[in-house]
Amino acid sequence: MSINSERDIEANLQIGPTDIGMVRIFVEAGGVEIPMDFEPEEAEEIAEEIRAAAEAARIVAQGASKGGKGKR
């Protein structure tokens, strides 16, 4: 599976601080639970990557709406 592969899977995502000072990203899908704990600095790096991806997605969407490349 790659970033551009679509799947019809529902998942729940929760993000929050733990009682020991970590940031937890908790994913639950199809009866599987995946808790991922990160140091605050790591969580900030992840947040920056998400922001950068959102900006890149906006650029792609704007190009698609102007007759550029569409959804693959």
C-alpha cells in the first residue's frame, strides 16, 4: 500500500498527552489498536510534516482545479 492507494477502511484517531509527558497517537481500526508514543520534540516534527503535506496537497488541488493533473 502506498500514500496514493485508496482503501475503504474506517479508523479512529486520537491524539493527546499521556500522564508521563509523552504525546500519544492512538489508532484503532478493525479491532486493532495501535498506540504510538512520542517525545514532545518528535511530536512537533510530526506536526511540521503534517503541515507541509497539507500545503503540498493544497497546491496539488489548486492545480487540479485549474485543469492540471487530477486525482490518480
